[in-house]
Amino acid sequence: MLGAIIGDIIGSVYEWNNIKTKNFQLFSPGCFFTDDTVMTIAIAEGLMNGGSAEALIKAMKKYGRMYPNAGYGVHFGGWLVSDDVHPYNSWGNGSAMRVSPVAWLFDTLPEVEKYAEISAAVTHNHPEGIKGAQAVAAAIFLARKGKSKVEIKAYIESKYGYNLRRTLDEIRPRYRFNESCEETVPEAITAFLESIDFEDAIRNAISLGGDSDTLAAITGSIAEAAYNIPKEIKQKALNFLDEHILETYQQFCDSILI
């Protein structure tokens, strides 16, 4: 899940200041972790506590209240601070940006897709919200298992129906801020498919504009499984995290023997 965290941190300064180039400072002085990181960590803790809907909800509400100003969407932020435990039919990209721990904890594709659905449906129970989470988790899992980009692309297109035939150069000129899974997940996967290494994948995602931190979090989560994260990038990102998030991150890594 570190790839998602890195993408979130790097993309944090471009969410409301989109750029359409790959030529930018990777970690700028204003970088910070956002709700993408907080909820990724929450999903990790919920999975370590059994992975039930109840465990995931408890962890998400816990971390949401610990980090109330992390930049949540209006509906999700309201759900976090309420006593309501019911989903609200969201089709937003939040389900996809937080799902990466699922793809590392389980060792078969059916399990990964099952728990990706559970992790999404606690809030994002709209079919598009579930589909986005499952597609991203599947892509991470397939990359983790050494499948080629051709194989990953074919599976995602066949199983989930996303259009992965557009190039980044075709997407970039008209792409604008969008919080839906439908118009975030295929773009983020394409950014991975066109990459040559981890850093290049992050730069691809940021260069599209849009919901930059979430795009880069999703792309980074897949790229982590396909490439080695350079030590310098890993260490710089970890330096942005506080002790609570670092502790859960390390516990999760220990639980999957990374």
C-alpha cells in the first residue's frame, strides 16, 4: 500500500493546481498526506482485525476522527463523524484509492475481489464504486503475481469493461477534475500501463490533471506491485507520515512479511 501513499503525497499539491506535464518536482515543499493515505491505513487496520464490514467501518471511523481535516468529500466526511454505519450508494473514487491493502493480504484473485467488494460496499455500494475497487485490487494482485501489462490490461477490460485503449496523450488534453470511479480508475490504470518504472508511473498520473492525489494513489498502488520503489522515494514519503500512521503501516507490512 506504500505506492498509494506515495502517489497521494506527491499528488497532494496538484489536486487543485493541475499540471499537464511530467516535468515537475517529485516532492515539493508543500506536499502532505491526505484522506487517501488515512483511509488506506484504515482499511489495512480493518483487514488486520478480521476484514469484516464491521471491522472496516470501525477502523475508518476511528481514523477519520483522528484526522478530521484530511480532505474528505462532503458525504464521506459526514458519514465518518456520524453514528450511521450504513452505506450511501457512492460511486466515487474513494473506494478505489483505499483498496490496495486488500491485494497484498490475500493470495487468490477471488479472495482479493471479494474483500475489495466488502471494503468498498461499507460506503461505496453503488455498482461503479464496487467495480472500481475490485478492478484496482485485481490489477495490483496480478502485478504482484508477475503478470504482464498485456495480461493485466486484458483481464481488466474483459472482467470490468473499462476502456484501456486510449493513450495518455489522448486522455490528457480534455481530462478534468472528476471524483467518479468511472472516470478515474481507467485513467489511473492507463498511467501505469504506459509507465517504465515506479517514478514514471506517478509522473504519468499527475500529468493527466484531474483528481491528482487520488489518480496518483491508484496508479502508485499498482506500480508498487510491478516495480521496485526506489529507496530514496520510499524514505522521503515515510518522512511525511506521523507516528500513528507509521505504526499501522509497519504492523501491516509485518503481517504480510514485506
